[in-house]
Amino acid sequence: MKPPSAKPLTEGEARAKLQKIGQISLLSYWESLSLTQKESLLRQLSSLDLPLYQRMRQSLQNPQVATQNFTPFPAFYPSGNKKDREKGRELVAAGKCVTLILSGGQGSRLRFPGPKGTCPVSPIKRKSLYQLVAEKVVAASKQVERELPLILMTSPLNHIETETFFVQNAFFGLKPNQFQCFYQKMWPLLNYEGELFLEAPDKIARGPNGNGGVFRRLLELRILEKWKQAGVEYVQILPIDNPLAFPYDCEFIGFMERYGCEAGIRAAIRKNPQEKVGVLALRDGKLSVVEYTELPHPQREARDEDGGLTYRLANLGLFCFTLPFIEKAALQTLPLHRAEKSVPILSQIGETHTPEEPNAWKFEEYLFDVLPLTDQCAALLAPRENTFAPLKNLRGEDTLEVVVAALQAYDRKVFAQISGIEPPTEAQFELAPSFHYPTETLLEKWKGKNLPDQDYIEGD
């Protein structure tokens, strides 16, 4: 889905707008631009949000220090409840749930050329992250005998490539009307003087505004309105880079219903005090995701009387929200998070270059900052090996090799659960997604069966 472009300003209006904030230098190359370039720059200036720009500058001048009044988050429960799965399946079959995938990232840290979702990850077929999630939705649709939608939020940096990838691959078995794709907004970057700058004579330096803008975007594009009319009650939100995240997770949805949650989180136990994950905690009595760098050393290391970490819950980025909560959150202003980045910049002699060292501030909103808005939230605690295998880095932790091994281990576990027979230790294989959303027919077919002598196993 491509939103309508902003109506361009006139040259006079653009100059007046920039003079108001002392940024007239953005028009330094105006006379050398073609008519097409001028129109493009005017459109960018039309969409420039001046109150947002002032908030960015203020956050640099007067950075807010978050309170460190933390206590452990107590509302977490173990997974494995059969009644939750059954209830969730009823809700999914009734069309009460949709799944939205956050997929705005490029594969830069992986040194992968293209959207991260196009990166191949599965053990045998080398299916991409996009193919895996699409085929899971196909399998979930078959399980509940209803065509379920797959919604992606991309960024303008990968939107066209993503849509093209799905079209060229016939939506990986989805019908075209099951697939929807929209992109997040771009926000201006600021240099170290707190000023806007150009990355090309006709292009203001900008970057994606983070996943926290998703609710506002759903409201602006009237997607929330359509979901409400269709009777949707729950929206599951998952990242594209975790192939062990499952769309239409019936247990998770049933868990939300049982506890009357406005917001739910699939969490796991932190591996150790040094693990670089956000931690679920109460900050001033409100649920928050606290970055591991924010958690003071005594709390980060603290243990309870059983020897477990006191702040034990790791945020995996797996969320579910009710539609009314999303409508409420879409109207809120979330905190700005900033990071130093090395980005393209136009030099004084009119050439674009990207320095090796950081040269600008990038601002984002984070999805988890909506959590303090609710008092009705709980975490579903799941085994990490069943839930979390993020693809992040070329080397070190969360690499492709680690992800492939995690997918293989999970398939071994699923086959053993369905068949009742452990696969041979040396077997290397991959299950079709239908094993992860088994129908009664599949369960009956594979009960008591040994692993077949093949590396890719179709379910039905």
C-alpha cells in the first residue's frame, strides 16, 4: 500500500517554512536543480514536521533521564496450556485475529544485499524469511479453514523490493488478497549541530522512524478502521528476523483472551546477566522494556532465593494487542530514542560521501514504549529454543549459522512430538510449515511413523 504523497509547497512557501526554523541552507542548490528535482525537494519540505523537528532538537539540548525506580514484573505464566490453544484457534477461525510483520530492515549488519526478509535461512530449501512467514500463514489458514491475512510494514528503503519479491514468487502460496504491505514514515536526521542537512542537492537526509510508529500509521491509512469493521479483536505483531516467531499463534491469542489482556508479550528467561536483550520490569509501577544498558548493575545481577535472576524476563519482540488498545496507543506521543549513525552527506563542494565515523543523529520511536499505557498486560513464558532465533549479525551472536541450527533443532522436536518417534541423531531435514500448524489429517497420518529417508518432508 502506497500512501498518497504530500502536496508540494510552492518555492515561496518552502522558503518561509525554512526561514522560520533557520534552515534555509536546504535550498542552497535550488538554482541548479531540474524541475523534477525541485518538485521532489518541495514534497519533502511539505512533509517536514516542524513540531517534531523541535522535539528532536530539544532532546539533544535537554536529554531526559529515565527513572531507575525498577521492580520485577510479576505477571508471567508458563506456556503449554491446551485450553488456550483451543480458544485461540476458535478466535483465529472466526477472523478475530490478524498478524502484522515488522520488516523495515535492510540486511546491512549481515552484509546481505537487499531487504533482510529476502535472506535465505531454512536448513534444506534455503527459504527466505519472507517465504517462511508466508508459508506459515498458508498453513495456519488451512488449519482453521479460513484465508488469513499477512500484513507487512516495510520502510521506503525496501518497500518496492519487498512487494516485487512477493509478486515474483506468487506470494508463496498466499492469494493476492491475503497480502498487504505498507511502509513506515521517514524522519529527518540531524547533524551534530542539531541541524537538518542534505545527502544530495535535492534530497534531505532522512531515515525510517522506528517500529513505534506502526499504530499511528495503521490509523492514518485507515487500516484500523477496516479491521474494526471486519470484527478483528487481536493484532499479533512480530519481527521478520525471527523465524521461530509464529503468526496466528493460537496459544498466545487464547492466553490474551483468558487473562483479559490489552497487551501480551511472549518472553523467555534471560540466559545470564550479560545477555544483550531488553528486560521486562515495572518502572514506576508500569510495565516497561528496560534496555540491558539501562538496568543498574545490582538489579542486572540480582538473584532470588532459588538462584534465578530476579529480573528474569527477556523481551523477544513478540507482541499481541487488542484493537481498542491499538486505537488508544495510536493517539499517543511516544518518547524519542536517538542513535549516532554514519550516513551520506553532501559536502561543501557538492559531492555525496559517507564517512566511516558517525556524523549524525537518527531518531526513532520504539514499539515497546506503548506498554506503560496499559494496566492489563501479561507475559507468556516460552522455552527460548521454541521461540527465539533472531538473525542479526554476520559474525558473533545471532548469525545465520546459529539460526539454521535452531530451525533444525526445532523441526526435530516437532517431528518427535507429532510422530512419537525421535528422529535419528545424524538426520538433517526440514519440515514443511504444515507440521507447525497440523490438521487432524496430518496428525493421524504421521502418528507412529519414522522419519522418511528424505531431507524435505511434506506434511499432508
